[in-house]
Amino acid sequence: MEKYLTTKELADLLRLKERKVYDLAAAGEVPCTRATGKLLFPLEAVSAWLEQNTVRGGVASVTARPGVVLGSHDPLLEWALRESGSGLATYFDSSRDGLTRFAAREGLAAGLHIFDAPSGKWNVPCVEEILTQEPVVLVEWAWRQRGLIVGAGNPLKIHTLSDLQGRRIVPRQPSAGSQLLLEQHLTAHGFLDDVVFTAAALSEADAALAVQEGKADAAFGLNALADQFRLAFLPVTDERFDLLIDRRNYFEPPLHALFSFTQTKAFKDKAAELAGYDVSGLGTVRFNGN
């Protein structure tokens, strides 16, 4: 069955007031249909309408984005991309790397979890800084519980960030959102220089594995990964993981397949299985570029 957007959904994605969407529909300027008196907007027709009304002012505007999801790795996102049949490839390195590559049009979406301490906001400030004038949308994916992953049974009796002094911590690459957040916490506690960083792990799973194998005393990781590796977990904060999306590609089949899949029982059951996940706000628009 063809996907239809509500007036609010279309208004959010086009960064318009709902009243303006009603005006466009009344004037016959945007494809729409009525069902029991309610306006609905066929996804494929809206996508074609946007294409026809796109002003192409340069090479960058006509360069198609490849079907790749960039940025930070998220276990639920990776699983959903595969199970939804989206056909999208992934290049998960880190939040900052994904933001840079997305700005260079190397993918159609990027996973981000970057905390801006001055504003106390997740992801929005860094996107505003680089992509305010671009047709992009930042959509909430999930809230995730992040904290200290330590050995099974917590043999070293690590209970708070203060207990990390003198301990071996497995870091992530400098551009990773988790590493940026960890350094913010350690700096706030005044002992960033008092921990011993081991070799960097390039993924959440590698960080948890380093603790499991005894190569590090702790990792600043996800509750879901601690649970997967049967390790102890000490919560520190909840973080918001968002998807930065090229607005036009939101209407295309690959992302349509992904977001349609998030409404299924299979997806909701999987999200419920992952420790520390909250997907109740999935789909909420957190930022809309010009």
C-alpha cells in the first residue's frame, strides 16, 4: 500500500506551518487526496513534486547522494537497516566523521550523538553550525543509556567516574561522540589526566570486548553492549541518537522502507530487547534546515 503523509508530517518535513500546507493543497499546488474529509499526501507524488520544483543552482545540488548511512554505529539502526530491506549500505566510523562526510554529500543519512555542553543540547548545535542553510532534517532515533562497562561482577569495585582514577580505560577515536562526552565528564571531575587510556576501540562492540578480554578495566559504552557481552554496567547518562537526513531522500524508497519498518511489531520487540533503549520519540523532528 502506498505511503501517505499527514498534514503535520508534510509540514514538519517542509518546514512550513500546517496552515501553509492547507493553502498549497487548496490551490492545487501540492499532490493530495481526501479520505473521510482528511487531507493525505501520497509519498511518491510529493517526491515527484519536490523534484519538479527543485532549483538546481550548481554542481553540488545535482549530485545524487549515494545510498549510504554514515556516522556513529547504533546496534538497533544497523539491525533495522538490514531487516527492513532498505538496501542501504553503511559506513559507521564516528559522529564527527559522519557529519563531515554528510556535508560532503557522501551519504544520505548520518547517525549522530554529539553533546554540546554550553547549550545542553544533543546534535542540533553541530548541525546548525554546518548545515543551517541546507535542506536537511534531524530526526530522533532513540534515547540510549550510556555509562561504565566493567568486568562481570565488577571485581574492581568501580562505582562512579571518580573510581576511574589510575584505571585503564579503553577510549574511542577522537571524533566519536562517546569519546567527546567521556572527556567532558572527566574534565568536569578534574581528573582527565589521571586515567590510563589504552589503544582506541573503533566501535562500541570493540570497546566492550576489550573489557571482556581484560585489556581494559572499563569502557564508556552502551548498556545494550554490556548486556550483550555479559558485563556489569554502571549508568552515567542518557543520550539521544539522531539521524541526519537529506530531506529529499526522506521520501525515497530506501528510507521509506526503514521508517515504515519501525512501525512493525518486529522492530518494537527488538527495541524492547536492547537494554537501555527508549524509542518512544522515534521520528520526532529535532531540526529542519532551510
